[in-house]
Amino acid sequence: MNPIRAGIAETPETSEHTSVAERVAALAPEAEHVAPEGEDEAAPPAAANVPAWCDSLPLQPLMPFDATAQLPSAIPFSLEDYLELVETAGRCQRPDKRGAIAERVPRLLKRLNIEPEAFIAASTTLLKRFGSSVGTPASLTICCAARQVRHLRGMRAAWEVFERRVA
């Protein structure tokens, strides 16, 4: 919540270098990105005040969620509860802080274009349905390539949760 409280970010998913932004990025359907005029779309923006040598460091994986509290090395509640906690805390205005998620901003699942019913169904059996990685079909495909494996458990669940059905 620090970037929101400091007024640097408007929503949790836009707060750079936070675990909630990383988790949400893995969940969000791939959005079409249009580079502003004059910018190269292939070149990612440089992070401010981050030394160049940081790019070579491996990312530390985030702890998984386990609402059943059966895994010793997991956060003992569901991803759904975590996102709701972040969303609710972010909307609370504190007198000693300048930022909060504005009331006009839609709820997190709506912003991410995720079907709430499908997300709730998937979150109750998240570890069983997805395995070691959770995300959009595109992000799971990228994960397969990065791990140099042919298959990754959870692709069907990814299609059910993150791809809107055509009416």
C-alpha cells in the first residue's frame, strides 16, 4: 500500500515493485498496448533510480496462497481474500497519508476484466487446478518456455478464469 498511500500510484496493480502488482500482473488478461507516439514499443521503460546491475538478479518467487493452511510454506488464506484485503485497505483514507484508491475506480476484478464467478470457483481450488503457476493462458505459455517444459498444469483453468466467453 505504500505507493498508494504516498500518492505515487492510483491502484495496487499500477504500484511498481510490489508483490501485489506482480501477482495481479500474472492474473491480468493480456491487454493491448499502444506505445505513445515517438516511443519504441519494444523498448521497456527504464525504472527510475534502479541500478543497471539489478536486471541480472533472479526474481525471488512469491509465496503461494493456501486457504486450507495445509502447506507449511504458504500464506494461510486465499488469493481472493488477499486481493479483497488490499482493495479494501487501499480505499480507506488515512488522515496521516495523502493517497487512497478513489471511489470512482472500479473494483479490482472488474479492472482486470476477470469473471468474478470463475475467479471465486478457481480460487477455492487454486493450487489443485493451477499447480505451480497461476495466470492467463499467454502467461502460462511464457512460463512453459522459461522453464523449458512442454506442458504446464492449469491451462484449462486459465482459459476458464481469464478468457471471457463470447456471448
